[in-house]
Amino acid sequence: MGGAEDKFDDKVILSTFVQLAGGREAKIAIVPTASSIESAGERYKALFLGLGANEAQVVYLADRADADGDAPIELMQDATGIFLTGGNQMRLSSIVGGTRAMQIVRQRNAEGAIVAGTSAGASILSSHMVAFGASGPTPRQRMATTVAGFGLVPDVIVDQHFRQRDRIGRLLALVAANPSLLGMGIDEDTAVLFDHDGSVEVVGRNSITIVDGAHMYSDIFQVKGHGNITISGATLHVLTPGRRFDLGTRQLLDD
Amino acid sequence: MGGAEDKFDDKVILSTFVQLAGGREAKIAIVPTASSIESAGERYKALFLGLGANEAQVVYLADRADADGDAPIELMQDATGIFLTGGNQMRLSSIVGGTRAMQIVRQRNAEGAIVAGTSAGASILSSHMVAFGASGPTPRQRMATTVAGFGLVPDVIVDQHFRQRDRIGRLLALVAANPSLLGMGIDEDTAVLFDHDGSVEVVGRNSITIVDGAHMYSDIFQVKGHGNITISGATLHVLTPGRRFDLGTRQLLDD
């Protein structure tokens, strides 16, 4: 989810998440670690219960000792859906990275539970997470910094608040650095569903932007300091809600 | 390999590589893409043949079209050893990342071929590659930038020219950002062998430094700009040649 998803009116995205987690059978675990707002977890708990989930629990992980304890395992091992709130993604990577809590998130996802994140919570799900960076349409060297994420989505780099914060330049620079990663920018109030068949689907109100660098030329390896990067031949996709895209062939699916 | 490996005297590291690749049966493929020195590939070819390899070929990949062509597949599909030279690791990631050449390197490694790199060629082998950064013993925010590597060594981040270029600060900062990665700094004229059983062994003249952040406290998620990062409780290992270390338990092996 690209952040700022609708929490009050039609709630399409959050409602889709609850349905995919099992609807009336859903057991949701909420990880509010990224957030500095104390009530963030409780607010989502009320929302998910209001949307018909059977159960919703908040998993508080304030430090690495919490994340390495038994509580996250107990709270997440039966979850059918795991939700990571927004906030500061460096809190998620530096507090939860490499702990038992991260392992159980990975394990539940491999076992079929749906794992969703909004804003910071979306960024952490890829193997390479955008930690911080600048905005603007021109790709520049050192424009964005990545650190390791949780690795649920291995060949994709996710950026969020995408159009709203003008992040196309940094996504182009990140893909130019190693085009083995597919760049995916998610607008606010918009989400991407990753299916098990290797396709994605757009849900929500706005668009997602995909940058494929397989046929890209870039001089990024010789640009010094914070200089502008030349990019040529990047393949761009801007997909509206309902559209599906194949991550393997990197093509729009028509259906 | 941490860079600047001995090419003239006892050649312990390069000789070990040839032996592990099959000795007199070895078929070595050399990828000089990182290097700006035209003769780098030919120089290693002469060295590997001089050390008894049966065959050594240079795989020239000047741009993404080369790396997506048939030549790298033909030259690497029977290789028992693949060697990536030093130079500029951003050339490797931005030119070879996501191409058929990268895929065949991954595939041959999965099939049992030994893949080795020195300096830039070592950095590219991990999933998260140090692209560039500053030196010094104090970890600071934005001190180093990582991009996606080739991912042969998934849970480790490798730095090189380690003690010689005073890179402990940036390795600590990189591990603090997400302690799921084990930090590994390789000194010059020194190499790390990754065994299939999940252990590593040090070879060469100097040491490797390992940073384990599993029990680390860090305030990295709240440090602004280029500020200093507080780190507490990092586990440090400095291992000399012949020492073995278990990557799973993160402990020294005594044998």
C-alpha cells in the first residue's frame, strides 16, 4: 500500500486485505513498530474488527529484545493476515530485522498468510528497502539510500507515496543501479496485490508506476558526487486499479 | 577476496581458487567488467593457466547487450570456476544486473561451480552490495550506499580493502540498518571461502572482520542527516587465516 489509504469512507484497500485474510475467519496481527503514534495499532485493530475480521491483535515490538521474545511468535503463528503500519521504515529494519519476529512474518507468508504493509510497512517487504532519499523527477547519484528489507518480495523494489511526493527520479536511479530489481512506485490510497502465480494486481484509487531497466542504458557507474544520471531505454508502466501485470515476463496482462 | 591479492609470490589465494575449481581439470571464466584496465582479463588468464588450470577464457561484457547475448552463456555454461575482477562494482551491477550473464553466474554457482571475486568482484556477490561510502571508525548516517548485488551470498554484506581503508564505521552502520545481514569485512590479500554447509573459512595473509548485530541496540532510525549513530552490543569477530565460522549459529568453529 502506498500510504494514506482510505480509513473512513469506502475503505476498499483495507476491506480487500480483510477478505484475503479470510473475512469472518480472519485473524489479523498488527505490527505498529514503524509508527511513532502510540494509538496506531489500536486504531487499525478497531478498523479490521469493524470490517468483519474475527480477531485482531496488536503486536508491540519496541526493541530487539521484544522482537526476539516469545510474544511475537505466539501472536503471529496463527494469524491469517499480518499488517505493518506506516511510520519510519528504519525502525522496522533496525529493530525487527534478523529477529524471530521477522522470521515468523516470513514463515507465515510462505505458509499462505497474507502480509500487507502501508507506506513504511510496504517498503520493508521487499529485499531492498528505500530507507530515505530526495524527491524530484531527475535521477541523481546518491539520491536514495537502500537497506535490507524483510525479503518477502525478492526481485522488486517498492517505493510509496509515489506521485504525491514526486519520487520517479529516485526510482529510476535505484533501478539503474542494478536492473535485476523491478522498480514499483505505489501512489497513496492504492495497493498492489502479489499473487502466488507471479502476477500483481492494482487495488484502490490511484496508480502504480513500474520501471523495468532490462533494456536500459545508464552511465550511473561513472557519475560522481550527487551528479545527474543519464538513463535511456527504461520501460515504464503506469497501471490503474484492476490492471494486472506479470512480474516474470514484465508485461501487462489482459483479462 | 578483499582486493590486492598476491599475484606474484606465493599466490595462495588464486591457487586455492584454481584447486577448488578442479585443478588440472579447471575451466575458468574471467569477467573483467568491473575493471577499467583493458588487460585485466588477459592478466588473470595467464595467471590461472600458470597455476595449472586446463582452460581460462575472458568473458567481455561491455554493455547490457553483450550481457544479454549468447556469448556469456557459451563461455560460462561449462565453467568450473568463475572469477570477477576488481574495479568499479557499479559497472557490474548496472551493466550485468538482471541479464542472462548474471543468471548463468547464479546458475553455475547453484550447480556447484566456484564463483570468486576480488575487491569489486567480491562485493557484487552478496545480495546487498556496498556501492560507495566514506571511511573512518565512527558509524554515521548516510555513510555508505548499497545497491542490489548478484545475491549468491544472501544473508551477508561483504566489504573489502577492509582494514587498509578503515571501513569498520560503515560496516557497523550497514549492519545497524538491518541486523538480518551479517557484516563481513575482508582485508586485502585475504579471501573468504563459503562452503556448502553454511560455514566460511579464511584464506590468505590478513584477517576478516565479522559484525553480528543480532543483539545490537542502535538509534539509527532516529539519526538525521549525516549524524553519528550510537551502537551498543554488536558482536565482533576478527578471524585469521585457517579459522572457520558458522554463518547459521554465528560462532567460531573449533577444529
